[in-house]
Amino acid sequence: MRKKTSIFLILLCVIYLNGNAQTDSIAISGIVTDFNNNPVDSALVEVKLSNFQTAYKTFTDNKGYYNLNVLKGNYLALVSLKMSEYPAGSVLPKDEQKLEFWAWNVIAEKDINLNIKYDRLEIYGVNIFRIQGATPGYSIYCRPMSLTRAFSEPDKQLHFIDLCPPSEELDVKVEINGAPVNVNMKQKVAEYVADGICYGYLLHVDLPAEETRESYDIFRIEMTDLKNGDKGEAVSFKRKEDYK
């Protein structure tokens, strides 16, 4: 009898722990493609901690599908790329090399469907904020970097090359929660870095036309370098402000 009772208690503990683990984790899943909607096989998908260390990683299957189970919480970023295409160490021709996709400030509170596209323009360091007392809308800072521009001046060291297209050669589209919003301003600005400066963009976009019940908004930014056709996108999660 004691043996049966012990087995029963062990089973209860296993069921409880398994249920608790499921409650404490969520799934991030989706499809990785190029901008022609061709699936990318064996693309790396990584979730990053605040120190840029990898918390979770997986690879896409031959249909471009990936799935990651992660503990609930806030993560610095999610990054994706097929590593054989990355310029550092790639043996592919330069016109077949690409730069990575980034999703920033990932709020992992419930299951997330995140479809990913990447090409030759990386949108790095996305930060989103509102300016108090100003025209309603969101300000977005980001750093678009064109791979074709990086290869255009082979005699220069990379940190001396301006990878950021000028305003008249940059097309920008922004969605909030899947709905397009107007881009009211795009201004190229200098950003301080340790060994000099680099360049990014300050954007202003409208507020979403409709509010959702979620505690955060999801921004999707797509940029195209009109001079060379380099294209890329990034996603960023933004917690809604809750002022009294």
C-alpha cells in the first residue's frame, strides 16, 4: 500500500511540474523567407539576453518553419540569418551574401507568431518612444545598413564607410499591429560610436488607428535602398504607456 501511495505521489509531482513548466513558457514560431516569399532552409533563429548572449536557438526546416519554446519574460532581441550567407567567413559570391533580421525588445508573455524576412539591408538598434507634449505619434530610431554600400568601397575600412542611404534614396514602410501607418518624417542623423560616428534615422509615424487590448504594440519596419535595391525589415515590441 505504501509503495502504491509513493508512486501516486510521484506521478502527482510530475504532472504538477510539467503543468507548471508549460504555464511558465511560450512558443515563438513562424516562417523565414526572402522578400520573394521563398522559404529559407537551415536559417538560424536565436533569442538574445540583455548581454547579447544566446538564450535559445533553433534552425528552420526545409519549408522555412521554426519553433522555439522559451520562458516567459522580456528578451533583448531575436535574430535570424542563414549563416552561410553572412559576409564574415562566407564563400558565396558577394551578390549572394546577406545581412540579418532583428526583432527588438521581445515581450514573451504569450505565444508569438513571428514571420521573418531578410535580404541585404540590416535594420539595427531599433528604439521607439513618444515625445511628451509633441505632435501625437511615435518616434523611431534605427540604423539601416546596406551591404551593397559596404562592398562599394573595398579600399576603405568598414567603419569609415557610410552604410546608411541618404533620405532621398531610402523608402520606408511601417506597420503597427499589422496595419500600415503614415511615415511623417525621416531624418538621417549622426550617432556617436567609440571610434567616431555612424549614421542612423529618426522617423516619426502616426499612432495606430485602432487600439488593441494587448499591453504592447508590435512595430514592423521595412526599408529599401532605392539606389541598389537592398531591402530589409525589423520588428520591435513597445510596451504601452500607462500614465495616470
